[in-house]
Amino acid sequence: MANLNTDFPNPVRRAAHSALLSLTHPNKSMFERQRALLRKAVPAGFPSPADDYVERRLSLDEHLIQHRESTFFMRVAGHSMRDLGIFDGDLLVVDRSVPATHGCVVVAVIDGEFTVKQLLYTPQGKVLRAAHPDYPEVAVTAEHDFSIWGVVQWNVHRL
Amino acid sequence: MPRAIALVDCNNFYVSCERVFQPKLEGRPVVVLSNNDGCVVSRSQEAKDLGLKMAVPWYQMKDIARRHGIVALSSNYSLYSDLSNRVMSLLSCFSPGQEVYSIDESFLELTGITTDHTAYGQQIRKAIGQCIGIPVCVGIAPSKTLAKLANHVSKKNPRFDSVCDFNSMGATELNILLASIAVGEVWGVGKHTVPKLQEIGIHSVLDLKCAPAKRLGARFSIVFERIVEELNGTACLELDDVAPAKQQITCSRSFGMLTSSLPDLEQAVISYTSRAGEKLRQQRSMAGGIHVYIRTNPHKENDPQYRQNILMPLVEPTDDTRLFCRAALHGLRQIYRSGYAYQKAGVTLTRIIPAAARPNTLFDDVISRQKSHALMKAMDHINNKMGSGTLKLLGEGTHPSWAMRRENRSKRYTTEWGELAVCFV
């Protein structure tokens, strides 16, 4: 018989373990399963005093996503937003439901392509500003096929 | 307070989904093709205007496509179902009663909502458009059948700006409108019934509305009595909040290339059976039989043609994929004939009952049933968590040569980390 601990790659093993775990407690919620796991770790059968305080672990989804239906992830390519802390390869959390106000960072569509820039409302009209001295501001004119796709809420940057 | 039911329908849904992440497709003729890039299943307005029809084999249209620069995409169901879930979930915020009717349509109960319904419809349209990027049309009426028609009108008639409320019209105005719609557009009136209706002088929706319900019911089917009542503004059909469990579960696909080898067919059948089994367990049901069918390509008229199917009953209802596969393979070997180039295979689980209603029998092997239940649960869990097909029966094969062709599928922007949309900054 295949050995679960050695014959399979790590992620498969982990999923299999949690599947098995959920089988041993088919009617229990995730929360209770974690408690059961904790209890197992106490060797002498003495109930852990922490048992009653086990809570659901924090989830980044909850923190980063305000509107589940209208939030999408996108990948950054390029360097023009460097000074606002957005780098090549970063992961953007974009919400389509929030209004694009003056100064926010938006995913815009210009002539059919996605771009990320800071949006400014000026007396002369909308301006897309990069955050890098080498990149000029772009004034949005009637010739541009322009729309705002969503507003960038967070940037996830790998250190 | 008059009854008000809205039908919200996404415009050219698959094409619209593609456009959310490929804005450069806006304004261009775009079509989405079925599995294996076979037929057109969704068209942008521009493609409709060029005269492209639904369900026509794509290879017959390659010439027109090249001439007009039509973009043809393979279907990307991961994307469509994710965006559909988002649309449906957002729509549920607009009403206490919702029936998700299909991947791109949903009924909403608007009775009791005191805002002007046309304005409310526009609000729904705006919300779906901004939050998800999918254009929708809204039809509002006192019955589901009329709501479907109102939606049809909102799409076809620019005067309504994509929201049409029959309740806000006077009786005469509505009748004039209904007189201008062909009876075939009515929900539930099949293609083959239209000529029969025309024979007795029913051509437009108005004709049907004014027809004697009872006599039509007696002549055609009881369904017609209901349709006529619904057309007259009496809601006979309620909104089903929960989709009823399916009585049959089918999984069938055409192959990426024709094959005449039994091992290929076996792999395909095992793979389709696995998928059907997953769906069965998802709705907590068991099945007492499995139907297997295979066929050659009917469009290749010069090739020898063969099609056959067989129903394999099971000793007792189960939800174990392995038992279904055993039965399906047994059936397949009975109907398989060598020397034909097969194009498609499929399986259907039948005799479906709720898992909880499975009768106990005298010879039940309780232990092996528990083991089977545990194994299926573990498989579903792993495949849910790590992606469909992570854990599968070896019989499916590891590199199937018959697998589907999706030559021009867009990225799975919302379900795969490696395929996110890229912003150039």
C-alpha cells in the first residue's frame, strides 16, 4: 500500500490529511475539527485550558476583499508606478464597485489595453499620472478610447 | 399590489465575459465556440449583424470569419461560471426572492418593492455593469412567462433602453406590443408546435393570449392552459428558490480527434463517469443505473456511421464512481464495434434518488459501503481543494489523446493564479 507520508508530494499529502481528518469527524465544523486536532496534541489526556478559546484563524481574504462579487486580482508588468510602491510582478486587488475619486490608483482601459495609473481630475479634464520621473502624465482626450475598469485597493508585493 | 416578477438576462453572456478581461474585443465581431471548437454558442451583436447563426458548425464559416475579421474563441467555462456566480450573488441583493434560471438568467421577485420598477431595473443594470462588467437586460411583468417576453422586448426594442416593464403600460399599448411578437417567442412554445398553432389562426403572442385556454389545453397539452393564463397576467409559476435535484445527470463530449480504439473510448467513458459521479454526490443523490452511448461523426457523410446506446442497471443505488465505471465499461464493451471512427461518447446517470432515501436491503455490506462513502468524500474533497482531476481513477489515462480541443481559449482570469490579467504600467 502507498505510504501517505512519503509517496506523495507535499500538497497532496496535506489535502489528503485534511480530507481524512474531516472523515474522522464527518459532522463537525471546521472549527470543531481544529479543536479536536489541538486536543490530540495534549499527551496526558488533560484537557487544554486553551480549548475554549480556539477561534477561527484570521483570513487575508477578509482583510483585502470588501466586496466579494466585484473584486478581481491582476498582475503588474512594468515600472511606471514604482514611487507609489507598485512593482513589476506585484499582485493588485482591484474593486470595480468603488467610485474612482481624485487621486486614487485605478486600472484604466486605454485603447483596449489595461494600465494602472493615478487618476487626477483637473480643470482641463482627467489626467493619468505615473509614479516614476521617467514617465510623463497622460491627459485623457476625446481621441482616447478610455474607461475606468476598477479601483486598486491593495498591492501585494513579495519581498 | 400587482405581482411583479423581473427576468434579468445577461446579453451575449459568454462573449461579454470575454470582453470584461479583453476590452480590445469591444466593438468587434466576436463568437464563442462550443467544446472542441465545434459550433457557435455565443455571438456579439456585431457578429449577429453579420448574419452569423447559432449552432452552425464553425468550419462552415471560416471564410466569412476571415473576411470580416471575426474573433473566434474557445469556450472558457471556468471564467463564465465564476462571473455567473458573481452576477447571481449580486442580483440576490436586489430582491428577497430569486430563482437562478440558467447560467445567464435569473428571476427576481419585485412585488412589494416600492421604487418605480423601471428605475429599479436601470439600477440593477448599472450595478451589474459597474461591479462585474456584464451588460444585462431586464423584463418586468406580472408572470414569469410575460417577464420572459418583456425581457425579449427590452433587448430588441431600443426605445426601452434595456428595461421593459409591462406593468407600467396600458392594456391597449401592451396588446399592440404583443401583437407584434411571433408566437414562437413565448416561453414553452416549442418549434414544432408553432405550425400547429398557425393552422388554427394563432400567429402572434396576442392571438395566443386571447385564445380559449381550456380548449387549447385539451387540444395540445395542459401546459398551454397555463401559458395562456400567464399571458393574461395570472402568475401560475412560482419562483423556485432552490433548483430541484436533477433527475438525470449527463456528461458527454466530443473528442479532440476521431478515434476507433476501444482503450481510448474506455478512458473517455471513465472520465465522463467520474465527472457525472461528482455532480451526483454534489446534489447528495444516488443513481440506480447508467446509460452509455457512443457515436461516429454524422457530418462526415462518407464515413461509415454507427451510433448505439445501452442502459446498465445497477443492483442497488449508489454514488460510488468505481461502481458506475465498472457498469459503464461493461456496457461500452457490449456496444463497441471496431472499424468505426468515433467522435463522441457520453454517460447519463439515471434512476436518481436522494442519498438519504436509499432503502436498506437484507444483503447490505455496511462496512464496504462506509469505506466507499469515505473514499468518494476524500476524492471530492481533494479535487475541490486542489483542482478538478488532481485525484482520479487511473483508467482515465494520464495523457488522453482524445481530450478536448480548445485552441483559442482565453485565460482563466479569476480561477487560476498563473493566468491573471496583466496590467502594463
